[in-house]
Amino acid sequence: MNLKKAFVENNSIRLGLTASSWQEAVELAVQPLIESGAVTGEYYDAIIASTEEYGPYYVLMPGMAMPHAQAGAGVYRDSFSLITLTEPVTFSDGKEVSVLLTLAATTPAIHTSVAIPQIIALFELDRAIERLVACQSPEEVLAMVEESKSSPYLEGFDLDD
């Protein structure tokens, strides 16, 4: 699963959105994947239920969350979406998030072996959150993904498919 290819194929980058709650932010983050047919509304429900049970375990760093639920729940194909918010939302643990990168995976192995290294590579870029929030077009986000391909986290990955 190639991050850049998934964004393009699913038309799943949305920038400068507004949300009044973390639940609404997650809904906005999952919506492009519902629209593309990658997931069903059941996937959103699974993320909310999982968050209510376990807390916002997918807030990975200040300003960034990777909403996801158990692999397969309402997922038709492996995919990613990315949204930015004009104002951050606050999760139940008090952490504020303005970038949400949704991961939908058909199998648990996709989470760790393919998705996580690409996400780490993107968010280890200098000022990644600030830069993503400032992006004005999907092409600017895709350029950042391209820039992240030189990360040591991606050594041995063939991401040009």
C-alpha cells in the first residue's frame, strides 16, 4: 500500500476543514474513504466505538492523529486519507489535533509492515504538522509525501508502484 497512490486513487486529501468535536473530525477524515468505496460507514462506527473503549490511542504525536479501527471492520481495500483542520479539536485525553491521517487496512499486517513506516517518514519531516496545515492543495501534500520517501524508515520499500 503506497501512501501517495492511495491518496490519489481515493481522492482522499481534504484541507482547511472545520470540526466542532473529535467525533466530527474523525467523520470528516473517514468520509473520503466512504466516498471512494474503500470503506463503509461501519468503519467510522468502529473507530468511534474503539476510541470510546480504549481512548484516543491513535493520537501519535502533538497535533497528529491516525484514526483507525480493527483491520477489516467495514474495510473493502487498504487505503489512507488525510485532512487538516483550521482549528484543532481536543480529544478526551486533552490532546489537540489538527492533522488526521486515516488508515483503513484489510489485515493487521498492513498496519505495521507497510503503513506505519510511511506515516513515520511523512511526520518526521521538519515541521511536518505545521507544513501540512499550511498546504493549500492536495498536490502540496503529495509533494511532502514524495519528499518523505528518502527517509531511512523506508529503506527497502518499493514505493514507486
